[in-house]
Amino acid sequence: MTGAALLRRRRLRGVALAAIVGLALSAGLAACGDDDDTSSASGSAAGGGAATTSASGGDASLQGAKQAMADAMKAPAELGLPKWTKPFPTGKTITYVHCGVEVCNTIVDAIKYAADAAGWKLKVIPSNGSPASVKSAWATVVRTHPDAAFGSGFDGTVYAAELAKLKAMKVPVFALATLDKSGAKGIELVKLGPDEVPIVGKQMAAWAVATTEGKANTLYVDLPTFTILKPVMEAYEKSYKELCSSCGYASMNVPITALGSKAPGMIVGYLRSHPDVNVVALGYDGIGLGLPAALKAAGLADKVKIVGEAPTATNLSYVQAGTQGATVSQGYYEIWANLVDAAARAMTGQSLEPNAAFPPPYWLVTKENVAEANPPKPLNPDLAGELKELWNR
């Protein structure tokens, strides 16, 4: 299949999914906070036993959710980029500013995989995920003076001065999962931006409604440190209410400092005071590290389902064991191969249009198909060979 044909097929799949979740009339969105320093909860958690024949479309909406869930479980496996006609740049050094949470370890592995295929050197610049640490890390990037620079999770406003310096140094910068726009603030290309990530929330919502037979009652847990998670949450809310207008919904914020320690206790505390909740939706899977054990200790393991996105290796092991119901994963290796390709094209004065058009591969992972995602790996087992052929290496 050609890259253009594949792109058309993927776009059609996205259109089909949008049509499915649009079967029901839209309901109002539940309110949610945006303070990253304290936890908050909002919305109604009542109505967990809603009948499937609701005013929103009833059985038709439930069947739509089930079909959307089935469609979301198919992982794409092709890159679809045009082959190079210019000499590929070799011997380059690139940097990646680590976002400070576990999933970015997987990102490091994916970038290194593509960099190795390109014959490039990768330098990982650490951060702890705080804005001050991220800004400091980008100052290190400036001092390093790489041939291209990569980051994820933090908007360019956090390190605007460093972006300006890199632009003056003619170092192309590429970002993943931010609210920035390609070509603005000195960033050449942004992928997994606000126009691309809503599919994640839609897939999560379809799973929640389908697996509860239209009787979901969700607590959505957000991590506002990463602003790109907001459109994911908004898409979840919208699709969830379209598929099941009478399903209960509430939201909670947790700070990044709660990851790996306090977050599971905060969630369990909310569940104890809201016993009708039967789905916990995680805006980032790292929030749920330790959550299955906390649910079990509270006697809630058989009552509450967990769905998340951007899984860590631990979350994937939860899915495999059945203690987390589902997660929306992404083709990390394909996504970063596309960005490395974009960096090479920028270095050689080529258009980045093919890289901008690349549809990010997202898919829903359950116990049924977790072997495709665990451990994180290229969707195409010979992606390195595909890249070397693409780049004439």
C-alpha cells in the first residue's frame, strides 16, 4: 500500500470513528479544575446504574461504543513517508529533553532506535518535570549546540528564551505532545498537538461505555502539568456524554509530585466517598502506578475498572495481568522515526509536509492484544530496515 493510500485509509477510519461517537445528542461537559498544585474534583458521580435505553440513543449508542472500541484495537504498522532523493545527513548529534516522568524513558528508547538507524548520536538532557527544571535543561541544549533538538510535554512558553537562541543558532527544534503550533516560537514541527490527541479521549470513552454496557460512572484523573492532556480530557468528556448521556462523570486533578506516591491514595479516598464510581480514567497512565494494589487493599479491585493512556511498562504489565482494563498506547517508535526524519529533512532544506501529515498511530490496548504493545517496540518488527531503505543508508 502506498503512503498516500495508507494516509487516506487512516483518515477514513478517523472519520468513521467520529461518525460513530456522533450517534447521540451532545450533552454538557462536566467542569474540571486546572490547578496543578492541589487536587480537585468536580462533576456529578451519580447515576452509575443508567439504563442502556437512555435519551441519548440507548442501544444504538452502546453499539456505537462497542464498534468504536473494536476499531480502536487495530494497530497501524506503516510509516508511509516518501523515500529520500537527497543524500541523508550522517554523523549528526541530537538532544532530547526528558519530560521527568516514566513514559519518557520509552521515548528515549524510541529516539535512540531511530538515531541509531540514521547513524546519529543522541544526548538525553534530564529534567524533573518542573518548569524551572525544563527551562534549565533547554539552557543545556543551547550550550550543547546540537544539530537538532527534541522535547515533549512542555509548551514553548516555558523555554521561550532558549528557543530564540536555538533559532538564531539555526538549530531546528521539534516538539511532541504540546499545545504549540508548528512554525511558531522557533519550533519547526509539533506532533501529537491539540488537533491530533482528541482521538485518545474518544478511544478511552468508547471502552468505558462499552465494557460497562452503558452503565459507566467515571472519575477522570488529570495531570495538568502537561497542558496537552486537557484536549484529551475534553474529548473523553464529549464522547462519553454523546455515547451515554446518563452516565455519571466527575474529574480530579493531581500534581506531578503525587506520582508514584500519593496519587493512588487520593483516588481511593475519592472512591470511598463516592461508591457509585466504577471507572477510573487516567489522563496519563503514570498516575495509576500502584493503583491496582491500592484498589485491592480497599476492597475495590473487582468493582472499579481502570483505563488510561501513554502507558509505562508497569501499566502494560497491569493490563496483561488484568488489573488495569485498558490503555491507549501509541506507536512511539514510528512517531519518533517520523520526527528524526523531519529533522534530517530540515537539515537538508526539504519540505516537512510529509512529516506534518503523518497520522500518529494510536490504538486501544487490552488483555486481548497487549502482546502487541508489551514491551513497547516498533509496530513493524523491521522498522530499522524500513528506515535505512527510506534514507538510502
